[in-house]
Amino acid sequence: MNWFLIGIIIFVICYLFLNWFAKTSSRKIALFLKKTAVILSLLLAFIFTIGGKFIFSLPFFLILLSGLKIKGLSALQMFQLWRLIQYLRNSKKFSNNKFSGSSSVTLDESYKLLGLKKGCSKNEVVQSAQKLQKKIHPDMNRDVNTERLSQLVNEAKEKILKTDFS
């Protein structure tokens, strides 16, 4: 008899829910599901936190944050964006210090780059580097990306000064 009564109650609840689901607009259903997810995740996170299982409550807090999209990006979108940035940084396609190696130019290449021969003076090295820097300055060459060229000239100058004049 108890199973029969429980079955009828479950049937009535399912009937009422499905009837509401059929008559309501999709916007209201989405809002209801969003609110339900936020409330349930908050409740479960609170229960886990009270029970001392704080680490288990973190996913529920993330669900809660993604449901609280106020303006801009949701927490889920920010997490996906962060993962994309990390991937691009690791693949060296999105790095600020792409050309940070200072030992990429050999001594012979440094002399060729500055247009000098071995045995020149320190003053000639500095003047040659300054003259090249003026030629490749961004104000003179607007259509060419001269950042790497400038870096190579500086590396060549530093390599010669460090190796031959220190």
C-alpha cells in the first residue's frame, strides 16, 4: 500500500513538472534551471565546507560562479580563456619574451652584422651600432617590424664589447 501511494505521488509530481515544462517559455525554463543549479551548488558547497571536505566544495563554487554571470565573461569562459592563453604561452606563439636569448649571435656574425672587422676600436663598435639603430628606427621604417633587427644589433654590440673589450 505504501509503494502504491509513493508511486502516485511521484506520478503526480512528474505530471505537474512536465505540464509546467510544456507550457512555459524556454527563457523561463533556462532561468529556473540556472537558479536551481546555483542554489543546489551553494547548498552542496556549504554542506561539504561544514563537513570539513573543503576540497570537494570547490567544483560547486565554480558552478555557482558560472551561474552568476552578471556582465562580461562568465567564470567558465574566463577559465577557458585562461587555458587558451596558457596553451599559447607554452607553444611559444603568444609570449612577450620570444627573443630573449642573448647568445644567439656568434662573434663572427656580430662583426658581420655591424659591418666591422676584428681588431677595430671600441668607439667604432659603438658608432656602428648607433648608425644601424638610426637606420632601422621605427620612425624611418613604418612598414617593417624592426624590433627583432634592433635586438640583433644590440646583441651583436654587446657580444663584441663583452668578448673583445672586457
